[in-house]
Amino acid sequence: MRRFSQRNSLVTLSDINITPLLDLAFVLLIIFVITTPLLEQSIDIRLPEGGRAPTQVPRENIRTVEIDRAGRYILDRQTVSIDQLEQFLIKAYQTNRNLVVSIRADQDTMAKHLYPVIDRCTRNGIRSFSLRTEPPRR
């Protein structure tokens, strides 16, 4: 916006209009608020009820394995076989001895597809697990 002083028509006063900047900031805030929960849950899984709030573990120590109803293993948003999953977890454990395997398994296929993951981890020395559940209903 350009304004002229009354004394001299050649002198301009500069104003900064921050309304468009605020609009942009609010739009970005809304986008981040909407997309953040979508990044946390990549596939549709119904977790079983139970458990208590997890203890805080540094994010770099956690590897999340997801198991859907069909028995597919998903690691880092990619479907992998049980052998590929085992190899990846072995490599991750060799570089980080504080590795915690966080398992999100659908409640309907828990035993059939969960036990092979735990078995392969324990055979290779990985003993820290976190089995994800839904908080209990009150």
C-alpha cells in the first residue's frame, strides 16, 4: 500500500500488510493438524484392548512392525516378507543395541502372525518388545 505525505508528494510511507502472512500461517497449521494423525497410523488395524500407557523410549530406538488382518508385514510403510523383516531387524539391532520392536498387530490375527515375529527376534538376540493395544474403555 502506498501513501503520500501531505507535505511532499515524493516521500512514501511504508506499511507492511501482515494479513496474507497470517492467512498462510493458519492454512499451514490446519494442514499439519490434519495430516499428523494420518502419518501415525498407516494401515487399518483394530488393536486389542488393555495395557497401560507406554514408557517413553527415544524414537531412534523404535522400529514399528505392523501386521494387518491378511497377515501382511509392514515395515516403514512397505510390505515385506517375514524373512526380509528378520534381516532388517537384525541389521537394526547390530547398529543399535537399545532397539525396541514395537508391534501393531490386528486383534483378529494376533497369534498366527505375531508369534513368528517374536520368535525370529528372540532367536537373534532382540528381547525388547512393545505390543501396542488400545487404551481400556471406561
